[in-house]
Amino acid sequence: MASAPQPQLPVFYNDLMPLNSRDHKGWKSTQLNDATFFGTSHAVPITVEEFVDAQRSFPIVFTSGEGALPIALMGLNEGVNTFVGEDGKLTEDVYVPAYVRRYPYMLARLRPDSDDLSLCFDPSAGVVGEFDEGNELFDAEGKPTEFTNGVMEFCRNFEEAGVRTQNFMADLAKHDLLMDGEIAITRNDDPERPFVYRGFRMVDENKLRELPTEVLEELNKSGALMMIHAHLFSLNLMRVIFARQSAQGKIPQPNAAQPAG
């Protein structure tokens, strides 16, 4: 059972194996018992369609450099996820990004000369195998079960949302709306030494206000304007996440710039 070609695996994934009825007939899929696989991830990619839900729980910012994409910040420092406890469980009922819910499955291109996508899984997750219990992946005739078709549909919808997210990012670039972000946070017990976070991008509100009326109408009709506002509202949660880190004893030394993105 050969793994899929993987020059660079997405975050969380350690390996990718194409799912097929020849090799995996009789296999089952069980549920992940905890959130350990993303317990040290401070940032998780999200799609533009998740902004409204995600902004209630996390700050939404954009990565720096080429191929910028939106991410939800679950912590402000590398290796810190304030929503996953030491036991590997979510600490509260919080919105879980689709990128996380998709794991350990994903659609992947198996051949560089083909645009066809195949359903693959990460075998290292330990939830797909020859188990006594779980969701059957294929029926007696080797056809995908309702469960497998549901996984396929979720992954397909995720890919389509990814295309819409790319279009949204193209709109931001087209109108030069992104700027380098920076936030300085001080604690009441040490107001002279701020914690400075950089390494992310955000929408420039001044440039947004200066856009021509016809451009704003265009962004409004496409739904992009609502997503921009959701992103801007979510930035108020940067201090909330900082407070969570502080309460959990996960704050580094102040003054040095920290990579929030």
C-alpha cells in the first residue's frame, strides 16, 4: 500500500495513503479520542466561509509572505494552544475549524499530470484500520459506504471553500488592503514591559475607508466586505487570548517581538 506523493505535507499530516477498496476493504474508521494532534498548534488555517463563526472564538489574521492565507489564532506564541488542555481535550465548547475536523482525511492529487483528487488519510492518526468497531469504509461489493461518501463530500466542500478563500485573498491583494500587523499588550502588574506581537498581516482600516464607493459595493455584493468586518472585529480577541495564556502560565519574556502569525 504505497503512500501518496508528498513533497510537502500540510500541517498535522505525517503521511498520506490513498483510500481504496482493494487495500482497505473490511477496514473501519473510528473517531479521534482527543485533540492532541493540534494541541501545540497556535494557528490553524480557516476558510473565508468560517469567518463569522470563528471570529466569536479566535482572532483571525493573515500569514505574511507569498501565498497569504487566513488563520485562526488559538494562541499568540509558537507551540501554545490555549484551547487544548494537558489531557489533550478541548477545554471548552469552542468553534473547531473545518481544517481540524477534516483530519485525518483529505483530497490529494496523486499524479502531477492530473487534476483528479483522491481521498487519502493519514495512517499515523491511528483511526483507520482493521478494527472490530467503527464505521465501515466499503460495503461487501467494494463500494464506498455512506460514511465514506460523507467524508468525500466534506473534503470536497472544503476544497471548494479553499478556492473561494483564494478569491477573497486576491480581492484583498487587488485593492492593497493588507498591512503588516503589530500589537503591544501590557499586563497590569508590569505596565513598563509590553509584549509585542508581529509576523502577521491584517486589513488596513484606513485604506478600507478610502476605497471608492463602487469598489465597496462590489466587495459588499460578493460577501467579502462582511468577511473583512468579521476579521476586524475578531482582532479584539488578541488580548483575550493573551489573558488565556497568562492564566495558563504560558507567557514568554516581554519586550522581545513574538511571532503571532
